Amino acid sequence: MRVHSSDFTWSSLAALVLLGLAMFAVFEVPHGFEEQVGWYLPLLPGAIFAAAISEFLGKVVPREQALVFKGLLVGFNFIWYFVITYAAIRTYRFVSGLKTYRGE
């Protein structure tokens, strides 16, 4: 029996897994300072936008700046990984000629 799920569902699942692996690699694996920066920016590129927006919002609510940064960090990077996986799945389906399941 084949599991029929939409591309959106598969992309969301893949984005969650990739985000979890990226956060594990950056925050849990011991690195030196320079190496951690080297892992941080390529694996979590949404941090650049999260830092800029949390800095702006930190002027409005300074006590919650760390919470805003963490929320934006997870949100932006999830969107980043979702877009990448969705594009990869759609490209694979286009090239291979597979039909997408639309829940019908």
C-alpha cells in the first residue's frame, strides 16, 4: 500500500527534519568559536533576517528580544528549508513524470 500525501506535506516533514538536523549540528555538536560560526551561517541562513528584525523589535519590547529572535530563527529557517524541499520535490516530479496527489 502506498502512502498518498501532498507535496506540501512531504515538504513540511522534510523541512522539519532538516531544520532539526541543522540546529543539532550547530548547537549540540561541540565546536570552537570559529567553526561554530562556519556552521551557523550556511545551515541557518534565516538568522541574518531574524537578527535584524529582533533588533528592531527589541527597541519596542527589550525584555522579549531573545524570545523574538529564537522564534524568528526557527520560523525563517523552516521557511527556507520548506522552499528548498518543495522545489526539489516538484522538480523531481516534473522530471520523472509522476503525478501529484491532490487529496481527491
